[in-house]
Amino acid sequence: MAMEIMIDMIIRAGLIVATAFLFGVVFLAYLRMKNRKMLFISLGFAAFLVNALLHIPELINENYTRMLPENVFLFIDLVGLILIVIGILKD
Amino acid sequence: MLKEAILENNRRREIFIFLKANPGLHLRELQRRLKMPLTSLEYHLDYMVRKKIIYRERDGRFTRFYVMLLDEEDKKVISALRQKRLREIVLIALGKEGAKFQELQGILGLPSSTLFYYIKYLTDHDIIIRMQVGAETVYNIRNDRVAKALIVYKPSFLDNLVDKALYTFMETHFRKPKE
């Protein structure tokens, strides 16, 4: 059981680091260029980062999963993907 | 054309870095240490003196070279030119003394909307200016600080990452450009 929690924590921490890194790079690109295309894309990556952060409390509090259903996470992912697609298609 | 400009800029950067580490060297000593042809070295030194990147001082029968210190304005220009594509646009405009939009697009192979973004960024940051020559618009370098920034600038790991992100998202177009 302890091993499972450990693996869970490592995976979640990895997920946060990876999404934070991606968001950081894309947001920096937006800050340097300041255009709407990069703004949409960085907002999309920000949504992914929020999703990754929202998974953290689950490890500490079991009731948390009941408060935030799986659909909320899927919805955040969907919003992130839509924003990235809008950014990519924007000229 | 771009490759040549990049190569020349790299040579100037090499001279600049060497002079920064060894201030006050004279021409022959520089030539010996850098192992560069004398005419080429003289040409690059002259260019850098004209652009106020380095300065020379007479010392008896020697002319010694020193690098100029960076001021706040220089730092602003360097910070605005951290992205590779922006530096490439500036290098072309610097070499041609006025580049047309189509020329830039042809050399860099960028979609017009992306090139437009980059040019807007450069004009907003007072790096290049838009000039009307007859019916055509040409882009010219605003001041000599730009040449200095190109030589002094050293890309960081973060700059390379941002370059890659910009390349991926700004230069990949899935839709056909509007005619």
C-alpha cells in the first residue's frame, strides 16, 4: 500500500514538473513575443498545469475525489486542448 | 546571404570576446593570437570601430584596441534580440541596408503572418524602422547599437528553449496562407 502511494506521488510530481516546465517555456515565449497566438497556446498549457495541480490533494484527502468528479478534470483538459488548437490555427 | 552574414557576425564575436579578455592588444598581436588573415581582421576591426563596438587608441607606433562598455540602452537592445529569428531578420537588414518584406520572406522561408509578427515586434522595440521608398516598403536598422548587440549577445539555454517553442508554434501553419 505504501509503495502504491509512493509511486502515485512520484507520478503526480513528475506530471506537475513536466507541465510546469512546458507552461514556463511557452509562457516565456508569449512574454517575449506578446501576441494572441502564443497567448492562447500558453493559456492551454496553463489549463494542463491547473489539472496537474488539482490532482495533488487527492493524495492527502480521500474526500477530495468526491468533491471534484472525474468529469471536471476531463473538462479542464478539453478547455486546454481547445485553447491550444485555437492558438495553433490562429494566423 | 544569411549564412555569410551569420559567419561574419561569428568572426566579429570571436574578435570581440578575445579583445574583452585581452584589452589593449595591437593589430599584429591580435592576428597572431587569433590566427586570422590580416586583411580580414582589419576589415572586422574597422567595422566594429565604425559601429562603436570597440575603440582604438594610439600608443607610440602601435594602435591598441579596447571594447566599449555596455550601457542601459545596449542592454535593452540585447534583451529585445534574444530570439534567433529576430536576430536573423536584423542581420539581413543590416547587411542589405534596407530589406523588403518579400526578400526577408524568401531568405527566411517564414509564413507571412509570422514574419509580420516578428517585424512588428522589432518596430515596436525601435530596432528597425519602416521606410517608404517609392511604392515599396523597406525595413532598415534604427541605430548602431543593434550591430553591437548582435556581436555581444550569447544565447542561453532558456533562449534556445524559447526559440524552439516559437519555431514549433509560430512557424508551423496548418492552414493555407491567404493569397
